[in-house]
Amino acid sequence: MYKKLTDEQIQIIIDSGIAEFAHEGFVGANLSRIAKNAGVSVGVIYKYYADKKDLFLACVRYGLNALTDALKEVAFKSDNLEASIRAVVRTLINHSKRNVNINMMYNEITSGGAKEFAGMLAEEIEGISALVYTDLLRKAREEGKCRKNLDPATVAFFIDNLFMMLQFSYSCDYYKERLKLYLGADAMDNDELMEHELVRFICNALGM
């Protein structure tokens, strides 16, 4: 008789899937390896996920929910715009360091390795952050806390580009080497400098 998996066992499958998709890409990922690393049979995985695509989307959405919850918690916590931006940057740095495989998996999506999901995942992954950042900037403009001619949606797009590159710089080999090229071998250990300079750059751009 089939025994239902516990939440902890399902989490192990998700973690194994994220690691596999991060390092092998969607095309190269193998359900047998995922099952082996999770300590279950392939048949058990098929009890919960229809196919590799279904598991991949579950892994992506797990990572998306984790980051979304973290961002929502800090983005509107303060009435001070600079404090909100600083909290978001700090959250992104910490989240990137703790969730390297999740960011590597996202990089695989952006690089075209999972292009069949591009349209759907772009809306899911970016849609939440687009709303959070745009609303934050719109509120700041209405309250006179940044330049009046600022277009919230456009500026939110530019800021999110910076944030995306920041996350990849802590996770993906190419971007980590790029970071070291600019800031030195110990750049990954100097979170305070990264946070300070990025926040100052954004605040200057917003006319604060």
C-alpha cells in the first residue's frame, strides 16, 4: 500500500529538483537522479508530479514564493523610502547567499535553457516584484519623496534589472567572477559595501 509522503519528504524532493535543474538545466535534468538524491523512487515522484515539466514548475514556484514573501515583508515596512530600498537590497543579498541553487535555476530560465516556459514564468517571477517596486515608487512620488517626473513602472524595471544582476552575482559562476573582476577576490564577503553603494546609487537616481 502506498504511503503518503510527509511535508518534509516532499521538501527534500523539491530541494533535490532545484539542485538538479540549477546544475543541469531543464533539458539535462534527470528524474532518476532527482529521485536518487531525494531518497525515493521515480515512481513516488510520479505520484506527486505528472512529469519533469510539472516538477520543474513546482521548484520554480517554490523559489518564487520564498523570495516574494521575503520582499513583501520588508518593502513596505518603513515609511522612509531609502530604508525600504536598503531593506530590499539586504534581503536580496541574504536570500541569494542562502539560496544559490534557486538563483542558478532562474539564470537557466533567463539564458534560454527553458525557453518553452519563458512567457509564463516571466509573468509569474517578475509580476510580483514589478508590482511591489512600482507601488513603492508610485507612493514615494505621490508623497514628494522622490523626483516628481519619475515614471514608476519604467524606473521599477531599471531597478529590478540591478536587483536581478545583484542576485546572480552571488550565485552564478560567470557573474561571481565578474563581481570579483570589478571589486576584488573578497567582494563576496563585503555585503555592507555592496548594500551601501547600490542604495546610494538608486537614491541618487530617484532624486532623493
